Amino acid sequence: MSQVANSKRIVKNTLLLYVRMLLNILVTLYTSRVVLNALGVEDFGIYNVIGGVVAMFSVISGSLSSAISRFITFELGKKNQNNLEKIFSSAITILIILSIILIFIGETIGIWFLNNKMNIPGNRIEAANWVFQFSLFTFIINLISVPYNASIIAHEKMSAFAYISIIESVGKLIVAYFIIISPTDKLIFYAILMCLVAIIIRFIYGIYCKRHFKECTYHFYWDKQLLRQMFNFAGWNFIGSSSAILRDQGGNIVINLFCGPTINAARGIAFQVNAAVQGFVTNFMTALNPQITKSYASENHQYMMTLIFQGARLSFYLLLFISLPVLINTHYILKLWLNIVPEHTVLFVQLSLIFAMSECISQPLIIAQLATGRIRNYQIIVGGLQMLNLPLAYLLLRLNFFPEIIMIVAIIISQGCLASRLYMLKHMISISIHQYLNKVYINVIKVGFSSIAIPLILSFFIPESFTRLILTSFAAIISITTSIYFIGCKKEERLFIHSKFRAIKNKQKLYDE
């Protein structure tokens, strides 16, 4: 397939994923407010921190998930159907075994930690235990879905995500409605309903994959050499996966230990806002990732470098378009959205968005690194740096620093990880650090700072209101667009934009005639 055809596929898949994301954002904005008001700040915080405890098991599963996604996409790039079927069946076998292990760990160490170490009010301990059980089961269901979702992404059939998301969104709306009218314990009932939605979506994905992809039919398969390769990859990738989980969910638990569930609620809301905004980048990268891996598998080095540089820049631009209006109007947006705004939420939201912008330019580098399969030294250095997040967060909160300090630490370490990734990838895929700094890093810094001035000045002169939200958002869009065009784009890119506008204008003239 030509590079032009690949580019068109990336654009098409990105647009489909944006439809999915916009639907999810609308549903999340509504259901988060309903659930927060129905559960109350304390129960909402308990649900988030217990979800964090369960998500800690991703320390074990995350590395395997990345390995499965990489191997499936790589074999598609090689066009090896026989190996693809073996990898899929081996992945399911591995995840079934892993699920049994995780259930055992959850029902022993997890239950002990929940009841003896976590900061949960005494009258909510029983409800918290029920939430833990259903959250654990939901996690296992989603874990078994990994090879199916990886196949959809590898085949670049993003329309499946868009259509199935409609069903998932309807399910979440039904959950929000039942939470309002529930006569029983709302926290327990919410955990049960969210688990039920996960089960339904899991079966739908399974049915779709079996009907459309030949390899997605499970047969017990045990190839020692293949399993050794996958476990070797997963073993080293464990460092990177675990460091990210410990940073996010470990930070949530540390906050609970020192600050209590109310601050967990604030951080939980911040992460929901961050997930909604970062969805613009995630969807773009989901469409781009298979092309990076396949271009490496087919030894098309030049095209891979083009995807890495352009992907990093576009990721930042997309995130800036959404983040800047939110950063300037954080308090008003939260008040409009939630009605109840827990203490510390505003700064948590702002810092989480800055962290997302710091991380997004690294995403194409991470995919390129995974594509190589040679990840031992990379993970030791970069993963080791990320591991510093949790002990530093614990130490600073123990020294009575403000809760948001853990996000500041994460931003600083994120920049250190970016530098380490570039140094390692210089030797792994011959990436030019000088070109990356000029074409990506300095580029996005210039665009970012030149975009801030006008909307920020406007915000100082207009009182907090819906009018200020509209005016500053409009000013941000104009400012970012102008900065990207005059500062972010190279001369040939501006010429390409001109040619596209001319083509559209000529088509319109023909239509009018």
C-alpha cells in the first residue's frame, strides 16, 4: 500500500475515532456530574481510589498487553497469517493464566491492603469491599479483551470502535439513570452496573472480531519459543508499564494515605478531564501507531521517521487546541459542569493537562521503541526514571507538601524521560536528536508560548463568566491556528495548505457554475 493511501487511512481512522471520542466526552460530562452528585464527594473518592488499587494489577498485565499488541501488529506488517493465528491463541492462553493469578493476589493481598491500610471511613468499609470485588472482575473482563482490541487496531478497523462506543455510551447513560433512582446503596449498585456494561461490551467485541478477522478464533496453543519471545519482551517492558501504573494509581493511593478520599475525588475529576481532553491525541495516535510498527517491520525507515516527527507535532497541536481554553477557564468550566467542585480540583486539572502536553510528544517515540523489540536497556533507563515518581511523591507528601506536588514531580520526570528516550533511540533506530529538537521540541514550545498571550490577556480583563469562556476560547483557537501556520509549519507545509484551499475553492466554483 502506498504512503498516500496509508495517510488517507490514518485520516479516515482518526476522524472515526474522533466521532467515538466526542460521543464519549458528552456522555462522560453528563454521567460524571450525575454520579458525583448521586454518590457524594466521599463515595466518589472511594470509588476512584479502589479503582486505583485494582488498576495497580496492571503492573503485571500492562507489559503483556503491550507485547500482544506489538506482536500482532508486527506480524500483520510482515503479512504472516500463520504466525498471527498462533500469537492470538497464545495471548488468550497467557491472559487466562494471568487472570487466575491476579484474582488470587486480589483476594489475598488486595483485600488485606484495602481493610488495613487504606483511609476509608468505618461506615463505608463494607461497601468498599463490594466495590473492590466488582472492580476486580471488571478489570479481568477488560484484560481478556486485550487481544481482540489489539486485532481491531492492528487491522485499522476503527469504525468498530466508533459503533460499539455508541452501545457503551447508552449503557453508561442507563447506569447514571439507575444510580439516581436506586433505593439501595448507590456506591455498590454503581460498581455492579459498571461491571455489567464491561461484560456486554466484551462480548460484542469478541463477536465482531470472530466474524471479521480469521486469527480471532481461540484454539489452545502452546509454542515454547513463541511464548519465550513474548515473555522476554513483556518482561523488560514490565519496567515501563509498571512505572506508569505506579505513577498514576500509586499516586492516587499515596494521596489517600496522607490526604483522604476528598482529595482523591479532586484528583479523580482531574484525571477524567485529562482523559477527555487527551482523547484527541490518543485517537490520533491509535490511528497512527500501526503504521509506525508496520513501516518498521517492512524496513521503510524514512517513512517511519516522517510519521514520528509529524505525529509528535500534530499530537501537541491537537492537545493545545483543547487544553488552552480549559487551562484559562478551569474553575468556571468545573463549576458549570459539576456544580460541586471539590477543593484542589482546579490546580489538579491544570497540572494534569500540562503533564499531558509534556507526554504527548513522546508517544510516537514509545511506539517506535516497542516496534524494534529490543527494549532491555531502554526500559532499564527510561522505566527506572519513571519509577522515581512514587517514592518522591510519598516523601514530599510525608514532608507536608501540598497534594498537587505529585503532578509537578511527574511533569519534571516526564521531561527527563523524553531526553532519555531520544538518547536511546538514537542507537536503536538511528533517530537524529538534532532534527527532533528542531522539528518537534523547539517547534511546539514556540507554538505553545506564542498561542498563550492573547487569550490570557483577555481573561485578565473579563470577569469569570460564560462570555469570557466563549471569547477566550475563540481567541485561543485563532491564536493557535495562526501560530501553527506561521511558526509551526515549514514552507512546504504552508504551500501544501495553500494547494488544498485552492482545490476546495476551484471545486466550489465548478459547483456554483
